[in-house]
Amino acid sequence: MFLRTLAFLVIASVSALAQITYDSAHNATPIGGTWCSGSQNVVTGSGFANPANLTFVYPKTTGISFSFTETGFYEVARYRMSGNGSSPQCIIAVVNWAHGTFTYNLNGSITLYPFGDGYQQIQSPCAAKSSFIETYNDTELYQSWQIFRDPTDGPKLHLFQFDGAPLPPMFYNSETPSMLPTRPLRNVSSPSPSSSVSKRAVPNSAPPIQRWEAAGFIAVGALLGGALLI
Ligand SMILES: *[C@@H]1O[C@H](CO)[C@@H](O)[C@H](O)[C@H]1NC(C)=O
Ligand SMILES: *[C@@H]1O[C@H](CO)[C@@H](O)[C@H](O)[C@H]1NC(C)=O
Ligand SMILES: *[C@@H]1O[C@H](CO)[C@@H](O)[C@H](O)[C@H]1NC(C)=O
Ligand SMILES: *[C@@H]1O[C@H](CO)[C@@H](O)[C@H](O)[C@H]1NC(C)=O
Ligand SMILES: *[C@@H]1O[C@H](CO)[C@@H](O)[C@H](O)[C@H]1NC(C)=O
């Protein structure tokens, strides 16, 4: 069942890809490869996440990275911080990783379907529970995407979230995508595994008291002035 769904997704995405035209003003290159924001210290692949033991290698600076294959797989790595206007010492840090399959939709959007083995660590010094790890399994919709060729920086990927809000532009880090194997990389036992994951990873602690979603976190960032946050 899963394989059949996967095969369908791959075929659907390849045929949709065939309709995309590449020119220098729009979609200057195919989306396949690895894309990284800012100083490009956040890069998908083995240098960021170890899903088997639910750990991260913390990058030097915050940022986001997306990788796509021409055969319909994606991986995302995010390291973000968010301030708190009333309590500047209460900075929240989120490290997030997920991978799965993606489709190009007929209306120009892209949907990311995670395998279910994604996870994230939240560090929130002012919260009752200051650090925890939880499963991250959100399907993400990007309303549109564009690749421009910047005269100095080369191709840049612009992804727009479900509500049209842009993500920070991402540079073309490598043509060959830097990705972990494109299959589930840890066993996730139950449909709502956040609490069991959390208990294993952070012994003697309660289940997560917060849920963080990519879009929600960016919305906080937008309020605070996005440039600071990535
Ligand atoms: C987790 O796995 C990675 C990759 O195998 C390894 O380098 C790292 O030391 C492990 N960390 C822990 C805490 O086990
Ligand atoms: C900001 O910090 C205060 C405590 O100083 C807390 O009550 C509030 O929930 C925090 N806001 C956010 C968005 O984290
Ligand atoms: C575009 O298509 C996707 C997938 O079918 C759908 O989830 C999304 O709501 C659509 N967006 C708009 C603006 O119609
Ligand atoms: C999941 O568990 C099964 C049975 O214990 C094992 O064969 C398989 O390798 C595990 N998969 C991963 C991704 O760890
Ligand atoms: C991940 O989300 C999908 C879609 O909502 C769901 O079908 C799947 O069971 C979830 N996987 C896990 C491990 O929770």
C-alpha cells in the first residue's frame, strides 16, 4: 500500500515537472539539489540530524535548508530562534528535521508529505519544561515557488508558505542533494508517538506541553521582524 502510494506520488510529480518551463526570470534551474538560507550553515543530510538516536548536530548559526530529488523526495532542516518582546532572555530555539515525498500540484503549489520519522528539539528556557524532543510529522503546503538567477549569488529558491508568506530565500548549495537515505530511518510505533519519543529522549520528564509547527513558528518570526530569526 505504502509502496503503491509512493509510486503514484513519484509518477505524479515527474509528470507535473515536465510541464514546468525554465527561464532566467522564473525557475532558472530545476528544484533538485540542496538549498540553504543565509550563511548556509544549516544543510540537510548527515551533518545535521541523526534520526536513529534522535540527536542533532547544532549548526553554527540559524537557518533553513531544503533538498529535493528529481524523483520526488525531500528533506528539510531548520534551526530557528525566536525572541520574546517582553522578556528578551526568553529566546526559544527550535531544531527541526523531516523528510518524505513531495508533489507538484496543478495550481503551482508543492506539498511535502513526511515519512513520519521527523523530530524536533525545543529549547525554551522560560517554560516549565525547558527542553524536549518530539515527533514532527506535519504535512506542509507551499503555495508557490520560484527560482531566480541572481547575478552574483546564482540560483535562489523562493518558497511561499500556505498563506503566501515567503521563507527566506535559499542559495543553491549543491546540485547533488545532500540527504539522508530517502526511507523511514527510525521505527515510530504508534500514530501519536510524541510522548513516547519524548520520554525516551528526555528521561524522567513529562510529555511535551507545547506543539510547534513550522508555519506557526514563522508567524511568530514575522511579528518580530523576520530578518533576526533566520
Ligand atoms: C547518535 O548517532 C550519531 C551517528 O551515528 C553519533 O555520531 C552520535 O554520537 C550519537 N549520539 C548519541 C548521544 O548517542
Ligand atoms: C514571553 O515571556 C513571558 C514571561 O516573561 C511569558 O509569559 C510569555 O508567554 C512569553 N511569550 C512568548 C511568545 O513566548
Ligand atoms: C492548491 O492545491 C493544493 C493541492 O491540491 C491544495 O491543498 C491547495 O489548497 C490549493 N491551493 C489553492 C490556493 O487553491
Ligand atoms: C524497525 O524495527 C524492525 C523490527 O524490529 C527492524 O527490522 C527494522 O530495521 C527497524 N527499522 C528502523 C528504520 O530502525
Ligand atoms: C504522519 O502523518 C500522516 C498524515 O497525517 C499519517 O498518516 C501518519 O500515520 C503519521 N505518522 C506517524 C508516525 O504518526
